[in-house]
Amino acid sequence: MRLSAKCSSALFAVLLLASSVSAWAAPVEGYKVIHTYPHDTSAYTQGLIYLDGNLYEGTGLEGHSSIRMVDLESGKVLQHYELPGEYFGEGLTDWGSMLIELTWKAQLGFVYDRFSFRQISTFHYTGEGWGLTHDKTSLIMSDGTPYLRFLDPKTFKEIRRVKVTDDGKPIDQINELEYIHGEVYANIWQTDRIARISPATGKVIAWIDLSGILPGYEGSGGNAVLNGIAYDAKTDRLFVTGKLWPKLFEIKLVPGKK
């Protein structure tokens, strides 16, 4: 989500990841790549959804944040809106004819018309904004803590929250979100894993291990990390990508670690 330079050192990040992995107790699934698509290497992916045959992508960084409609097959940007330079764009989701986007530290969200990208309104929240998705009744938001917040999509007021845990241990750094088959799929920042989370209890049902999906790609200063989950409900297709990645992948989950 944010810049990996905020870690005190690369060694610290590696040690932190290693300790987190050892604490994860839920079953681990692997993956099979079904198809590979191009992805814009300038896109610092913060939010990703699939609607009506196209991807909608929210990108971050001050002065570079945007929302885009992207052709899946070619990776071509079909429609584009730049956020004001002071905002760091974060999670993105749809609600009816609207797109809803978070910002990182401004405690401000934006509501857009999905078809014109015209800004309709804004809303406020406390803390940081990271990932965003929705079920049939609520928006679901992550903020970097172990909690998922459930928001009223009309008032944007918090309805409830759940603590995300694996074997009783809290899981933080919850990043980009997607709601799939009654579960919340969540990138864990600076790891190669996605958590499948029960929205009722917050318990991690399983982990998806995506290590090796983009071998040898280091990107820009270690910031090119896995982030971006989209789901095509009509054809049951799951897509994943990362910040600054050159590729977007359609994958199938494989029981047991690959």
C-alpha cells in the first residue's frame, strides 16, 4: 500500500515477513495461472475491480493517483481521471452506478459516477484508508490494522467491525480487498499471500500463496509488491496483479500448497 521505504531496513522487512509466515496456521492453497494479460508498469495499484467486461483500477502516490477503466485483453487505459495532487489514492469499489475510493491519510473518500468518472460527493472517516470492497449490504474497508470495518453505503457511517485472526493471532497490514463467494479476499502488504477471511467472524479460512507468480521482478525499489484482486462473477474468473507489475494474471486456486 504505502512505500516500502518506510520500513527501517530491507533486513527488518524480511525478518518481519518470516515471523508472520511462521504464525499463519490456516490451510495454505496454491495457484495455477490460466492466462496472462499486460499491466501498466506505471500503475501503483491500490484498488482493482472487474465490471461489465473491463477492469477498474485505482492507483496511488501523491501527484500520480488516478482511477482508470482498463481493457483487460490489451491493458489499454480507456478512461482516466487524475486525483488532485495532494491525495494518495487507495482502495476502490463499486456500488450501483457509483465508484467509491479511499485515500490514505486524508481521511477523505470520493464518490464518482461510474460511467463519466464525474465526482459526485465526498465522505469522511477516521484513521487511514487502505482497501475497499462490498457485500450485498455494506462497504467493507481495511485500514492497516487487524480490523475490517463495515460501512453503510448511503451514510458511510461504521456499522460494525471484526478483528481478523489466524489461530487467535491478529493479522494486520490488510490491504486491497475483494468480496468473493461470501468471503473477503485480502492482500497482506509486503507478502505474497492473500487471506480468505470470514466476514462474520474475522477468522482466516485459508491462505493463498502466490509466491513465484512473477519471478525475478523487483520493480522500483522494492515497492512493486503483490496488490490487486478482481473477480468476474459471471464467468468465475479470479485476477491478481501488483503495484508497478508488467502483468496481470487470471488464476485458479489449487488445494494444498503448490
